[in-house]
Amino acid sequence: MNSEQAGKKSASTIRPAVFVIVLSVIALPLAWVASAGGQPLASLVLFIGLIATAAFAVETILQSLHARRRHHELLSAHEAAHSLLENRLMAMEASQEGIAIINRFSQLTYMNNALFNIYGIPPEAEDQFLGENWLRLFPDDQAKFMVDKALASIEREGFWTGPVELKLDGGAVQRLDLALSRLPDGGLICTTRDVTERHNNEKEKKQLEEQFYQSQKMEAVGRLAGGIAHDFNNILAAISGYAEFLEEDLPEDSPQRGFAKNILSAGREAKALIDQMLAFSRRKDSAMEPVDILLSLQETVSILNASVPKSIEIKTDYQVPQAVIKGNASQIMQVFMNLSVNARDAIDTNRGTIGISVSTKNAEDFPLPEAIANDLPDPGEQPPTWVEDRNAGTTRLVLGRVARDHDYVVLRISDTGCGMSRVVMEHIFEPFFTTKPVNKGTGLGMATVHGVVTGHQGAMVIESTLGKGTVFELFFPAANEDVDQSGLRKKRDKKPRKKKAKGEAHILLVEDQDSVRDMMQDMLKRMGYTVKTSVSGLDALDMLRQSPNEFDLVITDENMPKMSGTELVHQVHYDFPDIPFIMLTGYTKQQLEDMAHDHPAIKAILKKPVSKDTLAEQIETTLNASKSRQAEPKQPAH
């Protein structure tokens, strides 16, 4: 019974009760008159009837009051239910998740505000969707997916949840999480959550983790490469040194002399490989100066034209008259050559095109906004790496960062070769990783490119499509300096060497590697010097303290256990400031040269393996300078 029906029943009950009460009020005086007139039986009957009537009236009144109270209770319950429905509707409207109610005929009967916002439907277009099939919310391909997957799951299990991607105007992708449940009346309720931002955050987190792991891996590989290079340099120094002895001692027409020359030639090739490893680990010295990379590029193109098959066309596009950066010309040329050779080898059909261009761009033109920073990167830090799939078969790799508001010289090398997969791209900079046959590559080419680009505070973008080719774009910070191009082509004339004064100098050689120490001792003796050797810095320090006037020069290795070469220099110079030093190192000379600039005892730094002529020239220069200082008259004390 609803409140209106209860009200009508209450009114119908109250009206007879009122009539009985009125009748009782009228009959009561009549009963009294009858009793006064001497008719007691009639009076009694009348009185009992009046009592019964009054009782009935009272009962009727009580029932009407109960019905009225029931009416008020039903009315209150109705108002509470109405308020609850209103609150639920308000909650649905205020929800950040899109909510749609679908009837059993697959028609939309309700859509909240969030659903309009998520699907980009303007409020005035509500009539175009309400009453229509709910699949209108999705593009055709997604609508088919919802029918095949979602509705099939609902028929089996009564619900379905899953991700949906919507392509928006402008190419952006909106990612949604949908949940569909069957209602008792056969309809559906659909909830939609926009998870685009969460998906992007997770993707960025994953990219950062990949960069971190890649950075750790490359740093570890770099240290390994540098350590191997240092140890190999010591071995190579002994091999090359003894090969030089053989070449000197054997007759000109001896077949064994030719063998010695072949050993020296192989040693130079091994040294070139070591230089590439050191470039990757960024331990190789590199004198930075203004360089016009167009000059190095033109030399590379000339070499390529002479070496690639005629069926491969080389197209050049130099968009600037000069492309000046602050860098190392030989390293830059090595990068050009490595990339060009890779492009040639990628065109396995021997028919295709290699494109080489140079232009200038701003940092804002860099294709990855996340890689744009406020300042130039530290060349000593491991650069970040981003790898992403652009579309089917196309992968893009970005190495390093560029500085905002900075101009860049951009070298672009492209080929129409076989392209690279994502798996190859993820390992491309690792030393000794190569997809070429054994006789075609060492796996150090891209490792060298990595080290040189990083050392020059540059960045690189590689985009490759399987079966179509690869594009390399190298970004080098532009230098605001002009370069005299004619001056760069001039070769320095070698100065005639003076004849060595044999037997006039005593040298202390400090080297912990037995094979290198023995070879260099023989080399110095062949030059005519008196030589004593020491196996460590501590041992050399004791020898110098015992006989400080015995030695005219100390030649020491830098990397030694317990006491390094630089520590030995500092200690000896403190006690004996007139003893000069020549440093030998298998690592970079750059840091040592910076130190030598401020330390008067270090006269030269030579990189292992050092040739006999180079060492002899430097010893002679150092000894002559030392003799000149000793011959200068001392200033009288004031």
C-alpha cells in the first residue's frame, strides 16, 4: 500500500467514527429523558446501545490513528528512497570513471559526465547517443573487438574487463580500461577509466630502468675494454720493441728482416684496434681544437668513391660552407669512415645509395624532447640511451642529450641496405658485437662511434627499417670559430734530429711488467745509455734516495701497484727537484698532461707502445733541456 492509498483508507475510516460519536451525543440525552419517564428497561437497552456505539467509535478512531501513523511511515520511507536514488545519481555524475547503462536491446539509456569527457563527446550531442547502440562509442575496429571479445566473454561469464586504445585527432592514442557486467534485466553496465597518463608514466619508468641498466652495462664494458687495452698495450710494447731490434740487426737482404717488418706492421694494426677500444672507453687522449668536419668528410668520400662498387651511388649534400666544431680531427674522420663502411656493407645486394649530408640545427630540432637538457653533457659520464619501436619493422635509438638553446652541426649518413632489428639496435654499441661475417668486421666500429660522440659532448639518432635501410644523425656542438682551411692541409716538416751523445746519461727505468721492462732496457742500451731498472715505485724511491746524483733521467710507467708513477714523481720531486721524468702510460694522456702542465718534473708523456725513434727523440730533448738549466748561472742571493 502506498502513502496515497493509506491516506484514503484513513479518511474513509474516520468519517463513520465521527458519525457514531455525533449520534451518541444526540442519543444520550434521550436515554436520560426515557429513564426519567419511568421506563427503565428501555432506558437500559438504550444505554447499552449507546455504550456499544461509543466503544465502536473509539475502536474506529484508534484504527484511523494507526492508519495515519502508517501513512506517515510510508511517506518517510518514500522520501528516503527518493533521497538515496538522488545521492546515487549524484555520485555517478561526480565519478571520475565513465559510467554507461545499456538496456537489453543494446541501447544507451544513461551516460555520466565523465563518460562524455573520456570519449570526447560534447554535452549537446547527448541525443545522438542516448537510445542508440552503445558500440557507437568506439571506432569500427574497436567495435568489432568489443563484439568478438567482450560480448563473447559476457555471454560465458557475465562480465568482461580489458584495455582499449582509441586514436584521437592528431594521432595521439588514448588508453582506457573497460569493465562490462550483465544486469538482472538483461542489460549491461559499463565503466570506463582513462589510464593514458598511468600508461605513459609506466612507459617512462620502464625507459628509465632500461637506460639505467644500459648505462651500467656500457660502463662495465667500457672499463673492461680499457683494462684489456692497457694490458694488451704492455704485451704489444714488448712485441713491437723486439721486432724493431730484429729489423735493426738483420741484414737488408735477409728474409728474417722481412718477417720482422711484418711483425711491426701487425703491431700497428693491433695498436689501431686498441685505439678504438680506448675511444669507446673514453680513455684515449684527444686534443680538442676547432675542426671543420667538412674537410674530414670530403677525404672520407674520396676514399669511399675509390672503394665501393660502381653500383652503389654516393650522394652528398653539404648545406653549409663550413661546419666547425671543437674536436679531434682524426677521431671525427674515424667516425665518418666507420659509419660509411657500415653503410656500404649493409647494402648486401651491391646496388643502392649512400647519402651523406651536413647541416646545422638547433637543439629544438632534436627528435626526442626528453633528451633536451639545459647544459652540455659531461663527456666523462655514461650517456642515456632510448630505444623505441616507431612502427612495424622500424626502430629508433637515441644516444645522449643535447643542450637547449645551442647550435649543432649535424652529420647525416643514410643507406638503402638491409636495416637493423630492435635486438641488434639494443647491442649495437657493445664492443665485438657484430652481424658481419668473421672476415668483414671486428665489432669495434660502433663502439668507437659511441666513445667519440660521447667524448665530443654530442648525441646521435639512429632510425632503421628492416629491408629499407638505416639513417644515422650525429649532433656535434657547433663552435663559434672560423678555421683556416688552407692551414689545416699543411703538414708539419720534421725537424732533423741531432746525433745522440752515447754513454753520457744514466737512466732509471721503472716498470712492473717483466717483458716490457726487459725490452725497454735493451732498447735504451742500444741507444747508448747506461740503464738501471726497478720493478716498483717504492723500489725506485729507495734507489733514488741512496744515489740521488747517479741518475740523469727517470722513465716510469704510470699504472703500477702500491705506488703509481705520478705518486713517485711527487715524492721524488719533493726530495730531489732537479731529476726530470718521462711518463709511460697505456691509458689516456689527457689527465696526465693536465697534471704535467702544473708539475715541472714531468717533461713528457708517451703512450704505450712507444717506438724506438719516438722514445729516443724525447729522451734527447729532455736531457738537453736539463743540461741547459744546469749550465745557467745561478742568481746570487740578496
